[in-house]
Amino acid sequence: MTSPLTSSSTSIPLYVSNGKAYCWDPQHVADLRVKHRICGLMTGTLPGVSQQNVFLGLPQVLMPEEVVLLVENGICHLIHSPSAIIPPTPSQIEQHELSRLSTARSLQLEAEAAAVEKVRKFAVTVNDSAEVRRKREERRRGKQKQKEEEEDVAASATPLIQRQIDAQTPAEQTDPSPNDPSTAPPPCTKQISAGQPYFTTVPSTPLAHPWFSPSTASSTYHSLSSALASRVWTYPTTLLERARCASFRAIWEQGMYSGHGVRFGGEFLVYPGDPLRYHSHFVNTTLPSADTVIRPMELVAWGRLGTATKKAHLICCYDEDGASGNGNGEEQRQDEKVAGRGTVDCYSLEWGNFG
């Protein structure tokens, strides 16, 4: 059962494809992060960025626990992308092709204009370099002339024979050396070809196509139960998945942020604030029931691993029978169980030194 925080008309659409939910709008990504403490994971590439493993772009893929929380709170609704695509008409295909060719041609003209401007700036730089080389040559010749005058003054005091010997010595070459990089001719520029390459953005988001119609009732789901019934969304279906949704909600309701915790041996990383500003304080592990057996080796591994990474290990125990409904209806109680709305008890585990 939903308890919407916002109206369905202003809820954020999440596009479901192959069992994953994506967010394509940058403003929606910002709203989820700033207003609702949902970070997700960026999976797209950014044009012109060489280090693609530093910052990624759209789309944003959400963890299934995040999707369940957002849909249950009425913040988002699900759109099944394959069901929202209708066969395009021949006129739509023709118009799309003409638009694509027009965009490609305009980008090509912009690339050619940018190449011409680059050559023009290079020519100006070459002219400036020629002027600099001319002034440098004048200074060098002035220093050479001054040196020759000083040598003439010094030679007037030497014997006549020494002056004759000096006169027979070939004069120092004043022409610039061909190996001097400062006097080397400017490199020739490559001629601009008529077919300059261009860059274009491939429209991956479904909203870029006119044959994508998410307004149909068969592709839009505003409740988790309806999405689960149609098999568009299949999470949670097991007790462990419901427990993870409950532990994620318990952490979120405490005002914290959560992220993927596989790298640190857990399910979630728990942050006291935005992960771009804070380090995680906890690594989460969810137990599907209060009587789940924990081996001593697991306790040692959780404690030592968490302490080695400067984190505490957060153990969340889920009690499905602790779902609390506001009414006496059995249907409401079942909806809460489907969404993982049982009670969660959290325990912090830290490794201590002995002796």
C-alpha cells in the first residue's frame, strides 16, 4: 500500500528494462539525491571525458531496494519501457531520418568551421613567432657587433703579426644555423578536407523517440503490488530480499545515505551524509530472521574487515511478523509484508584489542 509524499502527476518516472530501473532526467537525478537521499549509480559515458572511470553520466541505475522505497513512498512510479514503445509509422521514420541527417550536417559544418578557425589562429601564432625570431636575430647581431668592436679595441694593442694572423682567420659566420629551432620554418598545416568528422549524441533515452508513449496504462505502474503482479518488477520475492528492503528503509528513515557495499564485504555502505562529502561509517549485513545462525568465523570476518577499513559492521535483523498496520485489514498487512515492512533491529559490531 502506498503512502504518497507527492502526487502521482509530479512523481519521478523510473524506466524499467530487463529487471533494472533507470532514471534519465538530470533534474530528477538531482532531486533524488538532494531531496530524498537516493544516490543510485551512474552508468553512462560522458562525451569528451578521457577518464570514464572517474565520473559517469546518464542513465542512473537504482538499487532494487531504492526502487521499492521510492515507489512505496509515492516518490516515483515505474514505466515498462518495452511496453511503452509503439511501432513507428513510415512518416515518423522518414522525419526521424531527415532530422538525423540535418543534425549530422550541421555538426559537420561546425567541425569544419572550428578547423578553419584553428588554422587561422595557428597562422597568427606563426606570424607572431616570426616577429619574435626577427627581434631575437637583431639582438644576436647587435651582441656580435659589440663583441667585434671590443675585439678590435683589444687587437689595437697586439703586435702587427698577431693582427695579420687574426686577419687571415675566416670571419665567424653570422648566418643563423639551419639546426637552430628558433629559425626553423613553421610546420606546414594539414589541408582541410571537405569531409570533416563530426560528433553526434546517440539518443539512448526512450523519450527521444516520438514512438515512445509512456502515458498508456499498460506500461505505467504507481504501486509496487501492481508492478509485481504484472511481472514488470520482480523485487522483492524472497524473504532475504524483503529483509534487505526493510533494513534499507530503516537506515534511510534515520536520515542516512546508502550505497553499494560489495567491495567491503557487505550489502550496503551507510553514510552520515552525501557520499561525495563523507566517508561511510558502517557496512551493512542483513539477516532474514532473528533466529538466523551466525557462525563465529563470520563474526570474526565482519569485525576485522570493518575495523581494517575504518568502519563498524552493522548487522540488521529482520522480523517479518513485526509488520505493523494502521488498520485491521489483512490486505494491508500482506502489502506491508510484500514490501518488507517488518521490524528491524540493528547491532553494531567492532573489533577490539585484547591484552
